[in-house]
Amino acid sequence: MSENKKNFDLNLLNKMKALPGGLVIIPLVIAVILATVCPSVFQIGGYVTALFYDGNACMMGLFLILCGSSINIRQVGLPLYKGVVMTGIKFVLGVVLGLTVGKICGPAGFLGLTPFVLIAAITNSNGSLYISLSSQFGNATDTGAISILSLNDGPFFTLIALGATGLANIPLDKLVATIVPLLIGFIWGNLDAEFRKSCSIAQPIVTFFMTISIGSKTDISTIITAGASGIILGLISAATAVIFFFVFNLLLPKKERNAMGAAIGTTALNSAMTPAAVAEADPTMAEFVPMATAQCATASIITLFLCPFITAFFDKLMRKAQKGIYSPEGWAYQK
């Protein structure tokens, strides 16, 4: 009997991690259902309200520390270059797309997609999926690039983009407040390998509870309404993989060209938390948060499924070019 009790383990965390977007989607759905059926459950006061309803800002600060700790300053050279290039082109395309939609369609955007949510979705990428794809379609320098690419896994670049384009009023002190936790994590993580390891282990837990605090302010009708527009957002994000593939390879030496540029054509699983962080900096954006949260969560699932197929397609195309079956000038693998 004691042995059975000792071995009893539901392994819920790993099961959620195994599901596409599980650590974001599952707590989001739980919180939305509770907020719809029994909204007072989050308002009983004390630690419950502080954590599950008002805790988003605090949890986001902790999440930024965890993100900063993953940036390894020792990975210099080509991994650093690739990380900077990937992060840069994600940022630029997100800004251009959001600004263009804002200029043409105004703040309301099109098909239910605001400039705000387009920037939030496009400037973020799924780091876990990128690492997985790099093991199959890239090399060690591609994997190392995640140290820089992980900077976009959060609200920092979205805040910069919205402030720079004038789509939101982001005060300088709010940007500084976002940088400070990143710097704390970055400095401590590079001075203490055990701290970096602990942060890596802690990130899924923080993600889970932070998502609950976001979902607790949303009802189920918003999730349903966001379905179609969220799918469209996911398709747009996945389509950017084609652009990233060509631009990234243009900026690489021929011997380093591969399909990994397409691997950043994703929306981060954690992007669902970005709208709430933006609203903390600019309260006028608060009205868009529930819909934008649901749209980003949906888009993350769409890109999670589509991006591996797109990356594999370009990898196959380049391998054919190497064999002379198809040879667009300059795009073949160089051995």
C-alpha cells in the first residue's frame, strides 16, 4: 500500500506541456469558465484575489526575470549574429504590418484584428518550437541563437513597437520598468548557472498562474468571438515564415543557409500575456485586452501546427537544390 502511495503521480504539469500550447490554453480556459460561471470566485479577497485577479503585473515582472536569465552572454559569434538578425526581422515586420494596418484601417484594424494585436503576435516567436526545429533542420549555431531570440518572448519589443509607431502611449518609465527585470535575470543568469537552471524549471509554473490572472478578467463569449479572427491571425503569422526564410538567408553566408528562417514564423505561446502587459503601460488599451488575449492564444496554436510543415517544405526544397533537382541561384545548401 505504501509503495502504491509513493508511486502515485498524476504528472499533470508534463501532460499540459505535452499538449500544444497546454500551459497557456488550459489555465486560460479554466479561468474564463470560472469568470463566466462564478466571477465572484476571484473576488473573495486576500491572497486569492491578489494572485489570481490582480497578480498579472507582478507575475509578468517575475516572468521577465526568467526570460532574461536564458540569455547566455557566452554564446558569441555566429549564434549571436543569427539571434540578432532573427529578432530584428521579427520586430521590423511586426512594426511594418501593424503600422500599415493602423494607417489604412485605423485603430479598429480589419477582420477584428487591431494593429495592437498584429504587433503583439508577429513580434513574438515560439522559442520552444524553434529549438525543436533547429535540432532537425539547423545546427548548433542556430540552436545557440535562442539566447537572443528569447528576448521577444514577452512584452518588451511589443511595447517598443507600439510606442515608436504611436499606436499606444508608452511612457519611457514603463519601458525602463520592463527592462529592469530583464537585466536582473540576464546579469544573475550569466553569473550563476544554477540560477539560470532554476529559472528554466520555474518558467512553466509562472506561465500557468500568470495566464489564470489574465483569463480571470475575460468571459467565455470573448473566446468564442475571437475564434475566427484568431485563426486568421494565426494564418497571417504562419505566412510570415516565407518572408523570414528568404530574408534570413540573404543575410547569412552561403555555407550557413538553411530552412531555419522559416522556424520563427510563429506566434509565441506566451504572447497571450502580452496584451495585459501593454494595458499596464497604457490603460487606454485595456478595452482590447480580452479579445487580443484570445486571438493571440488561438494564433499560437495555429502556428504551432503549421510552422513545422513550412520549415520542412523549405528544407526539402533546399536539399533538392543541392542535388540539382531544383536550383534557384544561391539558395542551395553549401557544404
